[in-house]
Amino acid sequence: MLDITWLPPRKDPNEHIYSMSELVMSGLIKDFQPENVEYTKAKKINVVGDKKIDYVIDGESFSDEELVISITPASLHIFVNG
């Protein structure tokens, strides 16, 4: 499963500064529960923007109107010399 974290839309973009500080605190304090940060798990997410979305994967830049991220269970195989 993918762990998905996002900041809900706010009328004032400066409010995201508080949300980001909550996100940092949640990683530092064991039982801290942020009020302005959302979490969920999913096998696939689809991100669609009003304009092209710029993103980077493994050092390569891409741009598209839609970004689909999904997992393929059991697709990673590790070989150990022994």
C-alpha cells in the first residue's frame, strides 16, 4: 500500500506553513496528531491538474496533465549470493 499524506486546500496559502509545521511535529513527537494534515493508504492514486503537472522520477523530469501512481504487489525480487 502507498502511504499518502496531503495538506487540504486553504483559502490563505500562508495557512500551509502551520500545516507543514504540524507535519514535522508528527514525525518528532510519538502521539502528536496533526489537525490540518490528511493521511490515507491506497494501491493507486490519480492526480489531475488544471494545467500540466511537472514531476521528477529517478532524476528525470516529466510533465503531463495527469499523473497515475500505482503499486504492483510482489514485483520486487531480491537475490542474495550465498
